[in-house]
Amino acid sequence: MDDLQHRSFEKEHDRSQLEVMVDDKECMYVFDRGYLDYERFDRMTDEGYFFLSRMRKNAVIRELEAFKLPEDSDVISDQIVLIGTTQNRAENIFRLSLTKSHRFKRE
């Protein structure tokens, strides 16, 4: 299996490079909050891309469905949601998972 990794440390206007980096539908893309763009996420979803993004703390989220979790799970919540406000929102539904934070110590 080939591994390809591209890191972009966001600076002003770096989001314009996202279209160049996202070009393989067999990859899972991971974005930080600086790349949060509902219209782009809708387009990527419609085109069949897989991605994961951290949400902004002030993101407006409307739960459509919540999944039952085991009691000993590190997942706090697992939901199907709509994201955004009526003025600025994604058209697609998304899966939102909230996990416990684990900090690893270097040995």
C-alpha cells in the first residue's frame, strides 16, 4: 500500500490550494478547522470524497439521529447531523463523533 502525506500549515489564502490537494477518491482527507467550508464539504461529498474535519466550537449543529454507544466507549457521542445556520449551512447530512481526549506522553 502506498502512503502519500501532504501537510499544509494554513496561512492566509491557503484554502485556495485545497482543490489541488484533493484529487483521489480512494483517500481519506483530514482537515483542521481552518479549512471548514460548508459549500466545499457539500461538493466533496457529492463528488464521492471521504474526509474528516474538526468542527469550530461555535458551529451550529442540528442532530437528526444519535447512535447508541457501549458504556466503556471512548466515543462520547456519535450522531447524524446537519451543520450550519439557515443562512450558511451544508446541504448534506454528516456524521459527527465526539471522542474523549487522550494525551500521549513521549517515553
